[in-house]
Amino acid sequence: MQRGLWTHTKNALPFFVSVTNGCVGYSHNLVLVRLFSHALISSEHGHEAALEEVKQDILRLKKENRIDA
């Protein structure tokens, strides 16, 4: 999956569609690439803070019935 995100997204796209059931698209998502690149060099404290933000966003999506997770 990492290789697909970083180098060959167009080849990995079918796998992401199957994993996310089409809810989330990853092709040309430069923000996601930047998020991963920053996470790789940030501290554990930064990871925890980012994870909390992502969890809140998932809850928001659930409330809007945009995801089943």
C-alpha cells in the first residue's frame, strides 16, 4: 500500500477502492502524501494529536452517514 501511495498510485487505485468501498479516493491526494511525509518525521506527541483530529473527523463523517466504519 505504501508503494502505491508514493510511487504508483494509478496501479494501486483498485486496491484502495476495495479497501474503502469507494468512500475515500487516494489518487492525486497531495494533502494525504504531505500528511504521511510529516508524520514520518514528527514526534509521538504529534502523532497522538493528529490521531485525535482524524478520530474527530471520522465521527463527523459517521454522523453525516458518509461512512460505515
